[in-house]
Amino acid sequence: MSTHPILIAIGGLCGAAGVALSAAAAHSAGPNLGIAASFLLAHAPVFLAVGMLGGNRVMLSATAALLLGVLLFCGDLVMRDYAGTRLFPMAAPAGGSIMILGWLGIAASALLPRRPQGG
């Protein structure tokens, strides 16, 4: 298994954005910022772990789905608070559904047979 520096960077960015949005939520009346912050902070360790430990194709695909879902879900919530509009209709529910599929993909990746290491 190989490391994926891009996923490690994404994990760090999600963590930083989650902390920043938590601070913004503490000083703002925007109800969605805290939710977006929680989702970013909850998913940041996944990107770090997969980035550091690697994974099979199903795991990497599921991680990509998680990223897309987090971006859609959190992006929509942040847009609602800061711009007063949605990212696009049904962005948050679509993002949430994609995150669920990503988590199911991670679960499925654990059930796949492991390839023998070495040659």
C-alpha cells in the first residue's frame, strides 16, 4: 500500500476549515456553520488515515465519494449562511447521500480479499 499525499493535504484542509468554521459559528448567528464544521472535523481523520495507510480501489473510490459529499453538503450550508443562497437545489441532501455511499464503500472495502504483499 502506498501513501497518498493529496489525501493527507485534504485531511489537513478539512481540519483547518472545520476549526475555522467552529470559531465563526461561535461568533455568528449562522446556524449552519457549526454543522458544517462538525462534518469537516469528523471526516478529516478519514482522509488522513487513507492518505497515510493507503487502501484498495474500493477504499480510494469511497474516499473520493466522501470528499465529494462533504464538499457538497458543507459547501451548501456555508453558502446559505454567508451568501443567503444555496449552492444549487438539493446540494446538501445530495452531499449527505453521497457521504452515506462513501461510508458504505469503506465498509465494503474491508470485506474484499487482501492481496498478498510482496512478489
